[in-house]
Amino acid sequence: MSTAFDSDSPRQTLARIIDTAQPKTLLSCGALADEVAQLWQQHQPESQLQALDTSDPNAALPLDRVQDLALISNILEHLPHDEGALLLGQLRNYGTHQIAVLVGETPDWAFTDFIGLGFRRHAELSGPEGHFTLYTYNLDSYNHKRAWNNPDHWANPEMWGKAWW
């Protein structure tokens, strides 16, 4: 687990994620995520911001367009586990490029739940907002390249990239 953000507050960490991603489309859900996303939009008025209703975030899914970045905070702790998993799964499956989730201490969500959805744990964060664990998903890096997935290890390497079934 990377601890690069450990000295930062959850707010600063979300702001750094947005600044690094430079999203054109940004989705937020949760009080802290909404606050940071609105600040981003004030400084980047050409970006498109969509906020999900925290009482029923799944009602707006699937989205009309693919999002570059989704920020989720203070929401999974208040949803039934199935609805939270549906939210994260739909964001991921409908092509959201990057997802950052801040989840507080809750018995309903474990490390393995996030790993099963393709997320990575990055940091433990504390601030005036509370204690959170940061999980991230990035479409470009969640599925690492495997050494065996190349023509050298196939039965018919001469057919690599030529026949599709």
C-alpha cells in the first residue's frame, strides 16, 4: 500500500487526484467529493460536473456519457452493501476512466470487497472530516500485462492477431 498521501487530509488528497487527472468530465457523490469537485469546476469552468444524489446514487446510472473521473466519499457507509457494490461496479463497467473512493470505518466494507471490484488501496487518511481509506481504480492499470499473454506461449504463434473467434 502506498502511503504517499498519508500526511495530507482527505480533502487535499481528492484535490490532488483531480489535479493529476485533469478531467474534462467529473462525477461526484458524497459531501466531501461534491465540495472538492465544485472547487475544481470553479477553476476549470469548461469541465463538466455531475453530482449523484446521495440518497439513491444508482438512480442516475447508467450515465449519459463516460466520465473521466469519479469521486465517491461518505456514501458507502450509508448504503446497503449491495447498492454500494452496484454503484462502484456500474461506474467501472460503463467506462469511468478513474475512480477514487474514500470510505470510512465500516464493518460492511472490507479490503477484499474493493480488490474484488478491481480497486487498489492507496492510503489511510485522517483529517477533520474523519478517518478514511482511499481506494482507486484506473482503467489503464487495473489489469496488468501478463508475461504469458504473447505469441511465444501460444500453440500456434504464427496465428497471433490473425484469427478471431
